[in-house]
Amino acid sequence: MLKRCSLPSIIIFLTFWQLHSATLCAAETEPGTTEAAAFGGLVAGVGTHGTLGGGVAYAATKRVWAVGEFSYIPGLSEMFAVLGVVGKMTARAYDFNAGIHYQFPTKELKAVPYVAAGLGGLRGSASARVTYMGQSQVVKESDTSFYFNVGAGLRYRISGNWGIRPELKIFAGDDTFVRVAIGIFYQFGK
């Protein structure tokens, strides 16, 4: 015969079960841990564009991670026609950077805040094709600029090795821009 459970006893059971499962998937970072991450977000400051990227991080200590990232920032892709002139413009950028994340000590090991700093480069390219009276002209331009970045984020563990990582970074160089992103990570090698 099954016994009926009251709502308060179900809530108490679920609370303890959640606390137990949270401690199972929350562990302090061990030196030697490697993290692979993928992220998506927005870049603002020189227009607003989406961005996709990924990176690898290595825990040198319990608090310090060495991080390398690469991201793609699609720019504009527009066609225009004005007074018999027809054209198409496209632009894009590639961001590569290396830096460190410093994790703050916290009692809640499931959610670990960090600050970030690093150096990197932004490779931007643009092209335009303009046609007037049957004649076409193509112009291509590219440039690489270097920058310093600072930011903050949170490593939030969902399960044993998996988690999500929201992050805000400010990039300062020839131009200044901001990236807001959220990603997923997987840690291994512990």
C-alpha cells in the first residue's frame, strides 16, 4: 500500500536532494585541470555585432587559470543602389587573446566568480565591390590592432564537469569595445 506524502515533506525531500546533488557536482579547482569552452554573445562599441568563439584554459593553481580564446565577429554585409551605382560591402573581424582568470575564494563552489585580464589582437577586414555603367571596382582593406582587456565572469557548474560561463569584457586599444557573452564549458584532466 502506498502512503500519501504531504507537500511540505516533498519540498523538504527535494531541497535535501538538490543540496546533495549540488555538493556532488561542486568541487574546488585542482591545478592541472583543463577547460574547453564555446561562447556566443554581443560586441558593442564599434557598432553592435554578434560574436561566436571558443577557448582553452589551464588551471595553474586553485585560483589562477591561463586562458587562450579565439572569436569570430561578423560585420556588415550590405548591398546598395544609388543613382545607377550598385555595390556590396562586407566586413568581419577575428579576435585572438591570451590572459588569466583569477577565481575568488567562495564557500559556494558551484558558482565561482572571477576577474580576467589579458592581451590580444583584432584582425579586421572589409571589402566593397562597386559597379557603375558596367565597370566594376573592388576595394579591400584589412588591419590588425592590439589591445588590453579586463573583465569579470562566473563559472557555474551544472553537473560534474559541465557548466555555463557568463562573462563581460572590455577591450581597450585603438578602439574600445565591450563583449557580453555566455558560454558552456567542460573541464577534464583532474
